[in-house]
Amino acid sequence: MTTESPRWFTSSYSNNGGQCIEVAANLATSHGVVPVRDSKNPNGPVLDIPANAFTSFVEAAKTGEFTRTLSA
């Protein structure tokens, strides 16, 4: 096992509104996971998402798959 540490970052799209997550994508290749945590609680729990699931999520978000229409 490697001793590689997570390198946390917040998306540039987050505009620092306080409701952000941080991810450590540098572990995707070596560990097969993308750790995710709440940026407001960096010492709190970390969710390890399988790298392929995280990639699928990001692609779906980019294509607008999660866009919802609000009805009047």
C-alpha cells in the first residue's frame, strides 16, 4: 500500500458559497477511489467513492442529467 496522501481541492465552480465539497482525485489511480468530504468540516467523515462511479457522476452532471424542471 502506498503512503500517498489525499490532495484536497474544491471546484472552481463552487464560488466559495460555503456549501461545497472537497475531493482528492489524486487517489483515483493508485487506490481506485475518490475521497469526498464537506469543506466546512475537513476533520469530519470522508466518503470514498469508487473512481468509476465518480467519473460517471461527473459526466452525468456535465451533460445535465440531474437538471430538474420546476413546475409553476
